[in-house]
Amino acid sequence: MAKNDWAIVVGIWRYHPSLGKLEGPKNDAQDFFAWLKDPGGGDVPEVQIKKILSPAGDMPRSPADAEPNEVTVNKEIVKVLEELPKENGVKKGGRLYVYVAGHGTEMREPGGQDTKVLLTANAFGTEYNHSSIPNILRACVVAPGHFAEVVLFMDCCATPAKVSADPPKCDPFLPPGGSNASFVFMHAAKSTRKARATEIGGKMRGVFTQALLMGLRGGASDEHGVITAHALFDYVRSNMRKLLRPEMRESDDPETSQIPELKEESRLLVANAPRTKFKVEVHVGKADVGKELRVLGGSLDVVSRRIAEAEVVEERLPAGLYMVEIVEGAGRRSEVFELPGFSETGDAKVALNEAYRTVQVGDHLGVTKKDPPKLELIDASYKPYITLSRERDHTLTRPGLFKIQAFIGNQIRESYLVVRPRVVAPRVMGIFSTIERPSARRQPPEGPYVVSAMASASRAPGFEYTFGTVELTIPSPAPLAATNAPPSYRTHAARESRTPTVKIGRGSSLFVCVRDTLTAKPNPAKPVPHPAAGLHLRDIEGRSLVDFERASKRGPEGKAAWTTCTVELDPGVYRLSVETPVGTLSQAVIATRGLQTQIFQFLRDYGDAPDSRRADLQGAAIFLGQADFRPGRSDLRKTELVRVALRERGGTVDAAALQDLLTQSRAEPMLQIMGAHLLLSLGDPTEDDRALLARVLRRLRRKLGAHPDVKALALRVEGATGRPRLSVPPMLLESWLAIREASLKQPALIPAESLLAQVEGHVWGFGPVLVWQEVPRARRRHTRKRAAEPS
């Protein structure tokens, strides 16, 4: 027993009706508590496990009486320190586990740091009462070194809230020489995403917690039974999405979390557990009964050999990638499969369909055609083996089973790759080839990603592997060719973008589309009364010009309803606003002379009430360079891939591919603006990068003129030269951050009475679109009477 280990389990499932009752946290907290006290799990003495849970009974009449509130949660966390024994006069423990489940949100601190918090039981409406557990642990436990190791798991959403996190309250203390405490923090959702629950074992459970527990109970163990923080994260990252229902897993809803986040990286040993063995059923044909069946491990070593005595053969194997083969004399039929499988138990079923690609040791794996998101080669134990890049080819040095993974925002697309030992092949037409390889003269197939294997002697492609436009969809609200949008919506949007629905001016146009994605919800809600409910186009002063609920053309009733509206208007600055349970949210719309500004939005939940689904401003797809919408344009797809990468803050970007896009794709200004910000976010630009960014700026100025986002980009590329003044908000959050950074050195950059100045302190969410929460009209000051030209 780990006598000096402690644990805190926080589970809140009773909230005010405005937030909605949860079912998952109750079951998840009980499951994690069981693992903590299990001698084969955390092995923490039960008396040293503190539980902070929703009380039994009905919800209190008033949120003020609801428990546990933020005071209770914070007090119980600090209370653990009071019970610790002293070591050389300092309270010292071994390891502290903290598990948290409930409603959560993400808050941006004044310094720009993002903080994930737990909403406490007294939260309601827009009152985000909360406990900033990560900050409390860092300040009150990790920094003073009260525990040698702190491990925090949070199964909460990370949706945005325009509130600053409460600062931790504890006595400042630093041990002599500083703290050597290790801190591991894993969260169920990346920024702006929702953690999901689904029915597992007859009860609602969080998919993050269940994948986590499967890993802790032996799924993430190595051959010695050791589970490190990184191995656990790799396991959860590869398997969490498998627990989602297929319609949620394959949905284009960008809110659903499919990938967890490891906030503090550590090689810390998290647990010890014998490797879990999952069941796999191998289905063979009648003609295969009596033949030899072999199962190969991740290194192509034989882990099982038997005669198939029936059409279904069962095996039990640890987590990882495997190949099953039916041996037919000198030939064989085979399939690659993985464990855990796509089931709540982790079991799998496999048929011999040979749905994989084969290369050889010594071949060079590279990317011959690729857009910015990241491609990785994952080995049989879920560890990243190679990050594929256009900058160089990678020599495959060992045989084995691998997965190629493409990361598109929060989504993963995968395919299996088998690397076999080198076989000397006959020389054919001057190149080295094998029977199973196509001719090197074949052109690479069309698609956003092509991964090629080159024969080592000739450097000629041996095979081309593609995530094509059918297999790899983009999670975009725009009905592009490479999305899950209904074909009828795609056709309708292309047609309606050419015909004005409303005329309030001339010289420019605005095309606004909203679509629902109800299929992604764990328990599909009733369709919203109208996708464009509460959505308005306003002038610079905030007066409504177009009510999209009334003016829009509407698609089919029921699931995935949509609306479209084309507005002919004067060039200038407008606001697109939506009324939500958290208040009125707005974004800037810059209408450019001779061009159509196109804004596509999904619906998102701004609460749990039935009428809380409204247009998602911050997740909008925006295009600037067209006269109408053309779903098949490749530069629009590339623009969306850059937007998705910018939303992920550059964590999954291929720099070389991004530079190529900025050099070659010139038709869509939004691609250029977002791509330039993305390139700058990757680190200090090289001289070549600066020259490329200067060319981008020249092109943007010619096409868009005095556009606020172009001016903001210039501040980062050229600096604040002269005495620039910016009075209207840009369309992108990165542009606003560039303006704010420059204004710290040059305060006159933002006029005090301008709308841009009013946005400061009211920014909502984390982009990539700049969204702010409107202040009451009585507090607004107006200086212009009509739509203003950008300044």
C-alpha cells in the first residue's frame, strides 16, 4: 500500500437547470475512486481519499445553497495539506492524485494564459462560479513541494467563458533550493472543445475517464507492467475516440473532443499494472477451416500459431497493433487490426480484407503532396515514431506494424502501414520494384495528402498512399467538396450566393449561411426552431439592418437544417451579432468593394437549455476573395485547413507545406492573412520567411486596401511605422492580439472613443474569429451615423 499517497475525487452532477443535470460525473467519480483504493490500482489508503461530491437529494431551491461550491472545493483541496506528516519541519507527501468530473470551461487570464476550471454546483446562467483546480495545485501544492508528485485528471469541457479565473489563495512558501515536485495534468478536451459521455455498461460515462481507466488498468502498460504519463497519454489519445458512437466519431461537429490534452509533460511513472488482454474474434471463411492461422505482433514476430478449427477463432492479446494471417502454402491472406477495438470493452472483430499498405525496410517515407496539418507514423504501442514532413524523407529502419495518422483540428484519420523486412527484388525497367508495387511512373492520386514510399536505390515512388477527399473530411461549416455537408446544401449555397436576398446598398455583398449538426450530440436534441434565430447584421453603431431569421432562405426541416442569405450592401464595416443565453455576441464584418464576404457557421450550444443553440461566430469559416461561392475550389479547402490549424494554435502544422501555400495560393485573401499569422506563431521568422510575408502583405493591400486585418498583420511584419490609428475591430482574434501588442508601445494606435477600444475587456472565446460580448446600449458611445470605411 502507498501509505504516504493521498487522493481527492471531485464529482459534481447536480447543477442549476440553466446548466443542466449531468449523469456521467457520478459514475465516473465512483469508477475512479474504485481504482484509487484498489491494491492493483492506485493502492491509496481509503482514509486518505477525500471525496467532494454532489449530495444526495433534490437540487436546492437557490444556487447560493448548492454544494459543493467553490469555497468548499478549494478548502477541501488545501485541507489535505493540513493532514500531511512533516519531514524536516515541512509537510511532505508521496503522491497526490486529483480526479475532477463535472461541467467545465476555459478562461483566459490577463497575461494570455488559458486556464481550465471546474464549474461548481452554484454556477448558473452566466454566473461562472468555479474552482481553478490546476492553478490551486500549482501554487499551493507543487510550488511548495508538499508532495513529490501530483497527478491531475480532469473530465470536463473546455468551452470558453469571458471570465477571469479566481487566483489561488494560499500562503506563499518555497522550500530551500526550490521545489522538485513533478506535475502531470491531463484534460479531456483541448481548447473550446466539449468532453463527451456515452452509455457504457448500461450507464452514462465520460469517454475520457473510461479510456483513462482502461489505460491505468493495464491497457497502457509496457511488457514490465509499467505505465508512464506519456504512455498513458498516447494510449488515451489513440483510444478515447473509439468509445464515441460512430455518428459522433465521424461527425464534422468541431465541438466534440476526440483528442485529450497533456498540459504538463513528464516521464513520471503513473501506475503499475499487468498488461490487459483484450479479446479479438478472427472471422475466416469455410474454406479456411483447417488451415494455419498466425498472429504477428508489432515487430512482425509470431505471437500465436494455431489451426483454425472453426470459422471464428478467438485470441486474447495486449493493446497494440497486430496482423493475422491465413497461411496457404507459399501464399497468405492477412489483415491488420488493433486492440483495444472499437467497442466499450475493447474487444475487436477482424476479417481478412487486406486493408493496409506494404513497404520494406530501407524504403524512404516522405510526403509528395501535403497541406499544413500534421501527419504522424505511430508504432504498434501507440508511440509517435515519425512526424512526416515535406522537408525531408525518412528511411524506414525496422520492420513492423504502423498507423499513418492525419490530424485535422480535433479529428484523426488513420490507415495501417506494414513495413516488411527487405527483400531483394528483380530489376524492372531500371528501377527496383516488387510484385505488389505499382509502376513508379504512375502519377500520385488526387487528394489532400499523399504519402509515398521510394525504393532506396532509385528514389522512385513504390506506392502512393492518399487520404482523398472522400476519406478525409474537413470539420468545416462551409459546404465544401471535402466536408460532410449534405450535397443539397452544397448545391443550394452555390446557387443562392449569386442572387441577392436583401438589398441595403451596392458595391459589395455578404453571404451568410448557418447549419446545424445535431447528429454529433450524444442524445440528439430536438431541431432548433430556426438555425438563424437571434442572428442580425448591424451597422457600426449597432442598429439592426438585417434579421436573418426573417430574411434567410431555409433548408429542410429536421436534422442538419440550414439557412442562407445574400445581402447586397455598401462597402464598409458592420457587425454580425447573435443573441445567446450568455448575452449578445458580435464579430466585425468588413465588406470590400467588388468582393463578396462569405461567412459560414455551425450552431453551437451556449448552455444546456433547448433554445441555447445559436450560430457559432468564433468557429465561422470566412472567405473574402470571391464573387460567389464555389464548393470545389481548392484554395477554399486550403483556407479551411489553415483556419483549423490556427484554431489549434499551430500545434499540428507542417511549416514547409504552409510556406508553399503562402507562395502558391494567391486567390483567397483569408488564407493569406491566417497563413501569415500561423507562420509567425511557429517561431522567429527566417529571412526567407520575412521576404515571403512582405510579398503576402503587398498582395493583400492590392486586393483589400485598408482592411483592419491587413493593417494588423503589417504591425507584426513591418512594425508600427509612422503614426497608425485603428478604430474598428478586425475579423480575426490573431489580428486583434497583434494590434493590442503594438498598442502597448504606441497607446495612440487605438483611439479611446473607438469601437476597437470598447472591445478591450469584452473579448469572448479563443478564436480564430474575434468575438466580443456587447455592453448594454446605454453604455455605448456612437461617433458615426452609418457604415464606416475601414480605418
